[in-house]
Amino acid sequence: MSTLHITNGDDAGDKLRRFVDGPVALARDVLHEGPCPPVDGGAWHEVRARFLAGYGGATADEVKASLAADDRTIAGACRRGDAIVLWFEHDLFDQLAIIRTLDLLVRRKPDTTDTHPDAAAGPDGSSFSRTHPPVSLICIDRFPGVDRFVGLGQLTVEQLATLNGAGTSVTRGHYQLAVDAWRAFRSPDPRDLLQVAYQLGAAQLPVSEGGPALPFLGDALLRFLAEYPSVEIGLSRTEQLTLTSLLDGPTDAAALFGATQSREARPFMGDSTFFDLVARLASGRVPLVTVDRGPDASNRHAQRIAVTDAGREVLAGRADHIRLNGIDVWRGGVHLTGSDRSPWRWDARHETLVS
């Protein structure tokens, strides 16, 4: 029996290939950005490919083919009964990858008559056996000797290898929570996701004492909801951190990305996603930042970013980003759109959504 290892990106994947037996697959879709409607299979790949086209220079057709191939790799492992090991961490990017992967495992279950007590009920009412295939989860939020752990990719090959074989067996609780959370994430009503986050936040016990099977998921979902425009000034949490990081003066985009991520308790955003966010702030009716592309317009890292007077006014609470610029973004299954208002906003003080 072979073992399929699934992790979050090239850095961790390249290191895993140095010591694990079996293939390594990557879960690289930026699920916290762009439309994630409640569709599956080819329709899902099509929607995500249209959004992701251009990342790394890939066309929509190339992205669609890559996403479909990744899912076929998982389906093949299920069909053969191969073992699967999930290597992830505590941040939003990874937590969404986990629930999507576990939901996919339920959907791609092999035909079996096994009715193990840990078999999870799938979306179609069928069961998925914990033992066919055996799945384990390695998911950490810290590592001995690492002062600020932000992800598996920062560990050395030797450090990462110490985690090999230390995964937790994925049980019915993992699958059911993942299916419920993934359904809520893709719902057009964001209150469904908020309810899941509340339920997880209310259960702060360790897993061994009845806590949630995915202990980092609740905080990750709350962080996702903080990407909705705020009730006070209409900025998402990342947008607010970006403008705050510019108050001391202009800086290049790479340095701005680093400064913004240093303010995150659990960094989850890649630089390409961040640069797209900056571009949106610069292209509104009333720009909140300016972007000086310099002599090499293709080098986004070297672009010079500065906050505008309007950006300072919004950050100070004297203006509202949405009233100035409107909104047209997706958050999971929710399309936030409006010329001067958002259908939903995030109240960070009370950790709730308001319409």
C-alpha cells in the first residue's frame, strides 16, 4: 500500500519529498479569495480557474486542468485504498484546505461495505470509512525552538522529518466537522459560517476532553470573517493593516507585505494575493493608496506604495471605504457587491456580522 502526502505549498512539498515514501500532492488553491460557490467537480474547477487565471502566468484552461488533476490524485488514492497523510498548519489558508480536502475524501469514498463506527455520513447520506483509506492529520501551530512559527515551509528538512508518523487518525468527528464547515463556507448566507465559528469558539477544550476535532478551525473562520468590510470604516482587516503599515511613509511592495504579515497573529496570505489587494486599493473611485511601478512594471515586489490623504481619512474614521469606492469581492460563497454599501459588514468588537 502506497501513501499519498498532501501539504500546502512548494516549500513544504519539496522538503517532504526528501524523506517520505510515496507521492506528495499540493493544496495550493487560495480559497479565502474569490468565488467558492456550492458546486463540485468540473463546475468547481471552472469557477476557480476563471478566478485564479493569471497567477504565475497560467491560463484559465491550465489552472482548470491542474485543479482537476489534483482532485484525481486524491480520488485515485481513495480508489486504491492508499494511506493519506495531511501536512498542514494552523492558519486560515491551511484550515480551509483541510476542510475542503476532507470533504473531497468523503465525496470520493471507495465502494465498501465497511460500517466502521467512525464512518462519517457523506453529503449524500452514504458512509465513508475511516479505515478505507486510512487518513492521518499533522497540523501544528508551533515547533520547539522556533520563536515565531508561521508555517511548515519555514522548518528545515530535519525538523519536518520529526513530525513524520506523528499524525492524528482522522475520525468521524473530523469528517463531519469538515463537511459542515465546508458547506457553510460556500453558503450564500454568511450567517451559516458564523454559526460554525461560534460553535467551535464555544468549545475551547482539548480534543482529548471533547473539544473540536479541528482545534484551529474556529479562530481561522473568525479571521476569514474579519476580511468582510468593517462596520466602522469599511476596510477589511488586511486592508486596515496595510494602511496602518504605510503611515510612517512610502515603502516598496515587498517590504509592505512583510510589515503587514508581521502584524498578523497567524499569517495566511501569499504575496500575489496581497499585491492584488493593494492594486484594488489603488484603483477605486477614491484611491486609498498610490502605486509607483517604476522602470520595471512587471516587478510587483519593487513597486513603491504610499497612502493617500483619503486613505488616512478612512483609517482615522473620518470616511468610509465602501461609501467612497463600493465593493465587488467574494468571500467564500458570498458575493459582496454594491456601489456605496456592502450587504454584510464585520463588527470586530462583538465578533458578528451586520447587514
